[in-house]
Amino acid sequence: MKKIKHKHHLALIIPGHNEELVIEKTILSAIAAGLSVRHIYVVDDNSSDKTAEIAQSILGSAHVLTVSRSGKALAIKKAIKAFKIKSRYTWLHIADADSAFEGRYFTVLKKELDPKKYVAATGYVKSMYGGWISKYRAYEYSFGQEIMRRIQHMLGVIPVIPGPTSCFRTDILKDLDFETNNFTEDFDITIQIHRKKLGRIGFIAQARTLTQDPKDYSDYVKQITRWYRGFWQGVLTYKVGRGWQKIDGYLGYQILEMFAYYFNLLVLLPILLISGRGVHVIAQTFLLDVGIFFAMTIMACITHRRLDIISAFPLFYLLRITNMAIYVKAFFEVVVLRRFRGPQVGWSTENRRYKVVES
């Protein structure tokens, strides 16, 4: 009788390109969070800095792979093959190089990852300490995960497994195309799981990780532009909203709701203001919006135990307006003008990484 080879429970792959400012902290946080060095791997996407050297000093050269410039998704695919992840492990965790794992992250994750329940899973993403943009992100992450992510988990419609905390059962890796033509490979791969009916994606809220946010407004605009272009690329590629799966209903509703909101804000509101009608209603609506927004900001302060978040509240409206403008702009670029349809390798961290302010 042929002996069945025992598989390890979980491996971590960290892809990186020019990550010397953050890679050491990420690896050490993974070890501190309950994962053995022998299950951690780094794929260096042809960095010109000391990313590979730093990783090798902690993990050893056998756990660090340097590849020719490939882009994040293809680099991960090469690492999966080189480290024989599919035959050696039940689960693969992929994390961005600017992540930091909290407390017992991997201890909790390994306990909750049930291959009979999930084919993929995501943990809870938190914002690292930083400037006013990181404070806004802390607000977004709090609302997005304390409320929206839990609803998505319950309905089985998680639309994206984020880069800092993404887990895949290794037996489905053969069904996933990592060589996507999408700016946001995380969204693309998640929609593949839904489209191919591979199984359920879980949200493990007790497993918490931190991620580095853009350091200034310019970087924020670049990141959001990439995200929204990638979103619309995925919508076109997988005909999101036109299928009969639950993810179509969920994302289709989100898109319609967003455009209805923009129509009210950009069309109906100016008409009311020009005509002189409904000024009091508009004022009341704005004050109500500020009140709700402020209450949610307080919720973020409590959830993340960070009173500093509230100090940037007046600037949050600037980022909300920025999000709306880029969302519409990306829609016209990708959907209407049919731009950005070819291969998108542009994974770059040039000048984006920085030393994070400790809590």
C-alpha cells in the first residue's frame, strides 16, 4: 500500500519588490504570531535593494526565491511551484510585505481554518499608526469589517480577499489563474473563486493583521486609482452583475447604489440649489450625514482603541470626495473608453514604503 504523504498545515509566502524598509518587521511579526520559520517563504521580484539579503538573514537562502521581474501575481505563482507548496501544505497564506501580524494571528488562523468549511479565507485588516490618511483608513477598515465584512461572510459574497491576509486551500490553486491582466489581482482571484464555484470564502475576525497605508495624499490617489481601475477591469472580465450567482446580486446592488448616490449628489442637489428649493432639506441632510459619519468615526476609535483617529475627522471628507471622483473616472476609463485592457505588470513599491510610527 502506498504511504500517504503528510502535509503541513499552513505556509506563508511573502512577495516583495524593493521592501528593505519593511520586510524584516513583517517576517519577525509572523514568527511572533505563531508561525515557524520553516514555513515562511519570500519571493523577491528582482529587487534592486536589500530585500532578498534581509529575508535570507532570517529565513535562510533555501526559503528565499529571487525571480526576474514578474509582477506580484506571477511571482507568487513561481514561488508556489519552486517551494512545492501544493504537495507539502494544506493551506497557503499570502501576505503583502508591508503587513504586520498581531499577537496570536497564526495560532488563531490555523485553529479556525477548516478545509471542510472553506476553500479560502481572510482575516481582519487594521491600519498601522501613521498620518491622517492612516487615520481615515482605520475608520474605513472598522466600518468595512465590523459591519460589511460580517454581512458578506454571512451571505457568502466576500468580493475581495485582501493582500495582507489571504488564505487558499492548496488543492484549489490549480484552478486559479494568477497571471491576471488586472491591476488588483486580489479582486480578480476572489471573483475566480466565485465564478468557478470552488467553495465558500470565510472571514476569520479574530485573526488580525496590520497594513501600511499611503504616506501622503498623492500616494493615496495612486493607490485608489489602481484599485478602482482593477475593480472595473474585473467587472468587465467576469461580467459582474450579469450572472446568476450571489456575488452578481451583491456587487450589482453596490454599483447601482453608488451611482444613485452620485446622481443625487451631482445632479439633483445642484438643481435644487439653483432653483432655490429644498435648501433647508439639503442642510438637514448634510448635518445628518456629518452626524452619522462622526458617529462611525467614534466607533472606529473604540474598535481600534485609537483616540488619535478623531483628530483627522475634518479631513475625511476630502478623501471621501476623492474616492467618488476616482470611482467615476475609473469607470469611464475602463468601461466606457475601454482602456487598460492588456497585461498589467505594474507592481511597484518605489518610494511608497516608509518607517511606521509605533503605537
